[in-house]
Amino acid sequence: MDLENSIYDYLHEGWEIVPKENKQIQYKGGQQKGMYIGQGMSYADFVSKASERLDINSNGYTFHYTLEFDPSALQQLDDDEDMHMILSHSHDYARIYVLNGLEE
């Protein structure tokens, strides 16, 4: 992978997301892993790689993200356009929250 055209991605899976007083999002419990995502990575490839990294089956999970310039805005990640948003609006890193769809 070309790391020059990639960003680091914090993967947070399990338990819960709790809003903090300063409107940022705090992740509580579960597991956290990291991975690189590169320019042009498709949503399907991302889900496959993230699921492998977290050792989960992606069925029943939803993916959400925040951007560096507004960490309080949790947005749904569900297609290639969202992947482009993450890569074009994040300079160094992104945060992806993987939630069990049954617990939302």
C-alpha cells in the first residue's frame, strides 16, 4: 500500500459511543484496532479489511465516522462516496465506529 496516499484509521468496535460535554464523541469499551485506508479504496474493500482486522462478521454491523474538523458529527459510512469523504477531508487519521445494528 502507498502510505503517502493513505491515512491511519482508528477502528472502534463494540460497547457504546457516549457524547462528551464538549460535544465530542467518546468511545467506551469494546476493542480498538488500527489500519491504513488508501485513496481509491472501495467501501466493500474497507468493510472486508476492517472486519478481518476486528475479527468480526460484518453482517448486522453499521459503520460510522467522524472527521477531524468536526469530531462531534457522527456520520453513517455506507458507500464509496462516504469513503471518498473520509479520505478527502482527513489529513492524518480518521475514526470509524463499528456498531452492532441490533444495539443502536
